[in-house]
Amino acid sequence: MSSQRIPQTLRNAALTTAKAGSAGLLSVALLSTASLAADRIAFDAPDKDIEEVIVEGRSGASNPYADPMAPFKIDRSSSSKLTQSILDAAKSITIIPKELIDDTGANTFRDLMRIQPGVTLGTGEGGNAFGDRVFIRGFDARNDIYVDGIRDPGVISREIFAIEQIEIFKGPSSVFGGRGTTGGAVNMVSKAPSDKNFGDIDLTLGTANQKRITVDINHVVTDRLSIRANGMWHDSDVAGRDDIYNKRWGGSIAGTYKITDTAKLTLDFYHLETDSLPDWGVPYDVTNNKPFDVDRNNFYGILSRDFHKNNANIITARLDVELSENLSLETTMRYGKTWNAYVITAPENARTTDPDPANWTVPAGAKTRNQTNRYIGNQTNLIWTVSNHTLVGGFEYSKEKIQNRPYNFDTAEDPNGDPAGIPVPGRNNPILQNLWNPDSSVEWIWPLALSGSETTSEITTKAIFLIDTIDINEQWQVFGGLRLDDYKVVKTSIGGRSPGALTNKGTFLNWHAGVTYKPAENGSIYISYGSSSNPPGEQVDGGGSAYGGITDSNQNLNPERNKSFELGTKWALFDEHLLVTAAVFRIEKTAFDVTGGFVRNPDGSFSILPEVTTLDGKIRVDGIELGLSGSITPELSIFGGVTLLNTKVIDSARSNDIGKKLANVAEQSFTILAKYQITSDLDFGAIANYSSKILGGAGVAGGTTFIPSYVRFDAFANYRITEMIKVSLNVQNLTDKVYYDSLYRNTAPFTYIAPGRSASLTLDIEF
């Protein structure tokens, strides 16, 4: 047994709007000054009667990276490449601990990213895979997702039942993660074996037929061997949507064996299976420039045809050795294989020419993928502390192989279809759904068969890196890092639009530097510079250059170059249990300019224009970001942030793009989560999340399409029945707000509609 003060949790604070530029710099300076006066006023105020909340129970499952008195406040990253504390790191980092995950009621990566400021959800489509697509600070990060510091293979839909915390590194981060990472990178930290015995079972029932079970058990077998197992089973519909369902199950098992007192080996196996009916939302009204005002429950797919299946099998081995008092070695080997297969109805190209709107229709054309992602890699780090330096050097080798052989359809899907309809390759006469009253039970009589076309992409990466953190004195720290990547991509296509082989290879150097000044022990002010590179084909699921894929037009080009300047400050207030951060930043990209794409013809069909790709363009994103995480008092905890962006095309070979905004980006967003401990056994919390409007397009906002802004509210409560049993209530989208997550590019738009109101009750049994 152990005694532990219960920290109160409360996340994501709504902050007032400000404009980038001199006002933003001033706000950083003011926050730095004001924080000196605000320190240590809540937790240890001697003249205030604060009841200490004590719970007797097992604490073996506590987050090892968090402040034990304020688990919403994370003190350090799991990454050995970041040797500074979060407080002192010269970089914006948002960390989502498992305590926050539990309180939000989220159970997928996408659900959790939906409520993060500065992060926007994106769409899967024909040009890139359907799955976890996010934009960070304005830039696509769908292939910049890592598990325990190693890039996760391919684009799939991820679960979070075996995750300890999620770390979002903001700004170009190639020194830490390699290629990509223009707006940032996301690292998912796995639950690892512990040296304490504990167990936890969560049983959840909810609206929309939700049923969920998760199990987390850690067992100390001997003084040298510990094993941790996690399991999950989930079955639910989707609130506010007809026919949609999600079924999945998964498990992980990890064991840590202490070979000697200075060496340990950890083996980990992770498996996930998903089976769902995919949902691409509702059609977009291009005439009135908004989503069609249809019943939010409308589903335009075909039950007998549409499906979405994922699976993942990932094996990891890690060896940690203390070579001496000041020198340690980490080496990690991983093999991963994931599969992402689907046939999804895209509710696009609504036919509205009939004079009677009651007869308007939507083609039930499908987009498909049958993609297998294989990954093998090694990452080795050597950490050396000497004098006032902490050096991390190492190398990385990885090989990714992505194979996509989509499904095929008869060129006359509906014998009764309109032959004069909009021609879509391979789908000349699709089944037509009534716009207002679609029938998902329409019969699909054609067999599901693989097409004759196949695309295989292989990426080989070899990299070396060196990172140095220097403590000059108690007030000054300097951080610097270099990474050199040797990169090669080979894409081979059989059949399809562009058969043949495409290749790009080369080396690129990235660096990151920062200076941190500590005016007080609990505060820091920093300035940093970071760079990253986007070589052709680095988005391995991308079909065209607009989606980060490799094409005839870009295969001989050098990587895109990105750089970021950031000025920020961080303060640990309220007895150092609340972390307050502020930053102003600028990200600049030397961008591809693609002359081409799609154009709508007078008859409603589309023509493909030739692509000419150059490296002449420049994109700029200026921004302000504020954040809060931790506890204000033993009763009150918060987590939140606000991000304000100004995105703009500065230069382009396509002159009409100059001055335009970026697509798929909410330029203003905030989230605040607040949690209050009413008694030692009862707490209550609420979440407010705001996103401004999002413009449609592939990279640059190509037209006038957009989805509107929204505010969403969630609520939750936890009640401890006994020392070992707790019950939790979560209500998501409390007001049943109709809003949209993302918008497909403007040539044939449709909108992802977000889930409606849902409620769930979870019984948490600890043992």
C-alpha cells in the first residue's frame, strides 16, 4: 500500500486572441515577468486551510514521466534524445498523459487529436490513405507518427489502450525524427513493465451500443524479470450516424529482464485487429459553398460493399546498458507489419441539375486501398555525460516497404445508372443515392476482386546524429544537434495511370539549436532554430506530388527545405505543479509548386492537367501558442492551450497562388480541460474545444470551399466507490453540436461529419 495525494487534473485553457508579430513577442515577455510574482501561492500557502486528499491504494500504474502531485504536468519526455526537462527544453512540446486520456474518454488516436490545439484532422482520399491523418502547425504529419521513438509504418487507424502518453513535438524536428516533421512529430509512448505488481480492468458501456473492455496487468516474476500485458476489446456504433460501426480487439505483452545490474533487455509484441464500416460523411454544396443541409444521420455508402479493416503486428527488442557511471547505450530493433484495406463510398459530385430538388442524387462511387506496410529498423543511441555536456550520438537504419493493390470494380456498376453521368475512371455508371434519403441497403451484386494494378514503394534510410546539451552555468543552457540522412525511395507501378519505376536518392543535413536562459529555478526563456527536409516520396502512401508522393515531375528534385524560428518561455507555477508556456514562431518552407491537378469541364467531368514541379515557392506560417498543464491547487487541475496561425503562400510559380492560405488548417484553435476534486472520492470536469473554419484544397487552399468553425463541449465525472473500485461518466459533444472534422479537396468536395452526443459509464477495478 502507499499513500498518495490525488492531483487534480484540468486541461487545455481557452485564452484570448492575439495577433502574431510584435504583440506576440510582448505577450511572451509579459508572461515571463508576471510569472515571477505568481509562483508558489496555492500548494503551500500557510494561512489557507487546504484539505489534503489522501487515497490508500496501489500506485504501481502511475505515469513515470509525470509530476506525481499533478499528473497532467509531464516533467520529462520519454526520448533519450531530449536530455533536458520539458521546462528547460528550447522547443514547444505538448504531452498528453494517460490520466488525461482516461478523463477525456477517448479511445483512438483520432479522437484524442480532435481536441488538441494546433492540430487539425485531415481526410483520406484517392491520393493518400484513409486513416490517422493530422496536420500540425499547418503541415501534413500523417507519416510523422512514431512509437517509442521509431517511425510507425504506414497510415492506419490507431488505438491507444497500450499507450502511456503521447508527445507532440512542435516545429521542424528532423534532428529528432529524420525526414518530414515539417510542422512537428507525434511520439506514442508504450506502457512498459514496472517493478511493482498491479492490475487494472476497465469495463465500459455507453450509448451508440458501446461496449469496451481493457485490461492492464503488471507482474514481477522475479527480482530480475517483470511482465506487463495489455488487452482491449471494443464494439460500438457512432453517435449521430446511421449504420456506422467500429469493432476491434488487440493486445500487447512486454517483458523486461535484468541481465546484470547494469544491463536489461525488453521485448515487446503488439497486435491490433479492426473491422469497421467506414464513413466519409456528407456531400458538399458547391453552389452555396457549404455542406448540404441533410439529416446528420445520412449514410451514403453501401452496406453490402463498403468495409474498412486494419491489422498491426509489431515486435520490438531494446537493450539498455550502463557502460560506466557516465556512459550508457540504448539499441532498439523493430519489425512491424500493418495492413490497411478498405472500400469507402465518397459522397462527392452531387447531381443537382434536376429542376426538382427531391430528385437530386449522389453517386455511390468508391475509393479503395489494399495496402501492406512492412518496416524493419534499428536505432542506437550512446549517451555520454562529461563535464557540463550531455551528448547523445548514434545511428539509425530503416527500410520501409509499402505495397498497394487496390480493389477493382466493373465499369458499369449499376446497369440502370445514368450513362450521361459524370465519368469517373472505372466507375462510369455508379449506383445513385438520393441526396435527402439515401438507401444503404441497396444490393451490390458484383464480386470484390483485386485490380491488376499494384504500386510498391521502398524507402531506405541510413542516418547518423549528434546532440549536445551544455549547462554553461545555473542560468544558461545551450542545445545543439545535427543529423545526416542518406535517403532512397524507389516506387514501382504495374498498370494504373503511371506504370514504371521512379527513384529519388540523396543525402540531407538538418540541425537544431537553442539557447535557454533561466531567470529563476522555476522558469526559462528560450530561442531556437530548427530545420527539416521533405524529400520526394517521403509520404509513402501519397499518389501524387501534392500528397507528398513521388512522380515523374519531382523524382529528380532535391528535398523541400523547412526552417523554424521560435521564441518562448516556460514557467512552473503554483509550487511548480502547473506548467505555463508561451511561444511565438515562424515556419518557412521552400515548397514544391505543382502546375497541374484537376480542372472541372463544362459538362461536369474532370480533366487532368500536366504536372510541372519546381522548388521555386515559399510558404510561411507565423504563429502564437500558449499552453497550461498541471494543478493550480490540490483540488483544481487544468490542461489546455490556444494556437493562432497565419498561413500564407509567399512565392509561387503559379502566380494566382501567391497570398493564398493553406488548406486543411484551423488558423485559430483552443482547448481547455478543467477538473475539480469535490471530495476525496468525487471529481468533476469539463472540456471546451474551439476550431476556426478550415479551407479546402490539397496543399494550398485552391478555391472557396470551407467548413465552418465550431465549439464543442464535453463533461466527465469520477467517483471512487471503494479503495479499489472507481466509476467514471463521460459525455462527449454535450450539446449534440453538428460540426465537421475535415473537408476533401475542392475539386469534388465532401465533408467528414463529427460524431454526435454520446455518453459512457466505465467501471475501473484495480487490484
